[in-house]
Amino acid sequence: MVGCGVVTWLSRILPFVLLKRFSLSKAVIEYLSFVPVVIMSALWFSNLFTPHLGQLPTLNVNNLLASLPTVLAAIISKNLLVIVLVGLLSLAGLRLLGW
């Protein structure tokens, strides 16, 4: 467990230490700016569908309905805290209504 902790710690700290000594080109910085968007999109799309073994996945209607106000909040606010709160409240509201 200690080894896993050290490896995890190094993989998170080492990039900061290395980037402190070196500077990245503008193209690399622009490329890396898209990484959070890609990760969030992948998480979003993977939660929109429910997998079924041997069949096509089905659309998760609750997550789709909760994502509509969340995407709107993301477009308007561009604030991660607001986006997360709207998403949580949207899904909680749908579950409270029995969806």
C-alpha cells in the first residue's frame, strides 16, 4: 500500500516539479486546455447510457433530463461549482418526483 501511495504521489507531483524547470510551447498549452472538456464529456456520455450484456445500451432518461439544466448552467455560468450543484439538484429533484 505504501508503494501504491508513493507511485500515486509521484505521478501527481512530478509533473509540477518538471514543469517548474521547463516551459511548454504555446501549441502544447493550447492542446492541454482541451483535456478537462474531453474528460467531462466522456464522463457525461458514459452516464447517459445503461449497458446491457449482449444488447445495445439504453438511454438513461433520468440522467438525460438532469443534464439539460446542467448543460444550460454550464453555458451560462462557466463555474464548476454552479454546474455541479445544478446537476445534483436536478437529479435529486427527478428522484424526489419518482422518476
